[in-house]
Amino acid sequence: MKRAGALALGAAVLLVAAFALADEFKMRNSTIDPAAVAVLHANTDRNGNLDVELVAKHMAPPDRLTPSHQNYVVWVQAPGKQPENIGLLRVNTDDMGASLRTKVTYRSFDIFVTAEDTVHPDAPIGPEVLRGTVQK
């Protein structure tokens, strides 16, 4: 039992250390949600992909925006490519925080968040809330 706990603790320490060594990229907010603050942590994994984590604070839930929207969608756009929907950014209404963790195959890309009225839009239609650029 103690061995399993020690292994779990060791794995947690390695995960925290990996993100502590990750590059951090600040994201810019827009006037639609001016209090929003976000950073993107990017770390190269053993396969050469980027493990990215977007962490946002002070995010208004999308239904409280003017005009109201259903959700936030996160997009990645590599140079010369169309934007790709990589997931939803869900706001925790208790602390107004939000996060999304995923893998990206690109080394240089723009990442942005839009307020949308559908879960799986084919292209960004709604207003942009956050934007950042990653170059590794």
C-alpha cells in the first residue's frame, strides 16, 4: 500500500515538474470579456508533440456575455492552415476559472478562443475572447 502511494506521489511530482519547465505564453483578452486573463503552457513530449494547457481566470460564463453565447471554443491555427477546433473551454462558475489540456502536433501556431452558439462549429464564427501565439 505504501509503495503504491509513493509511486503515485512520484508520478505527480514528475507531472508538476514537467509543467514547471514548460514554456509559458500569455494570451491577450478582448473587449467582449475584458477581465479574462489566460496563459498557455507548452511542453514538448517524448514524441515531439506539444502538450499544451490553457489556463484562464476571471472568465465570464458565455451566457453572461453581450450578446449571450452557448460556449467557448478553443482553436489552433498553424501558418497557412485553416483554424482547427480543439475543444471546449468550460468555465467553473464557482471561481470563474477555466482550463483545457490537449496535444498539438504544430510547433508554431496561433491559439484563440471564441464565443460560439454550437458545440462543434466548422469555423470560428463568434467573437474572439482570447488570443495567443506559440513558437517553439
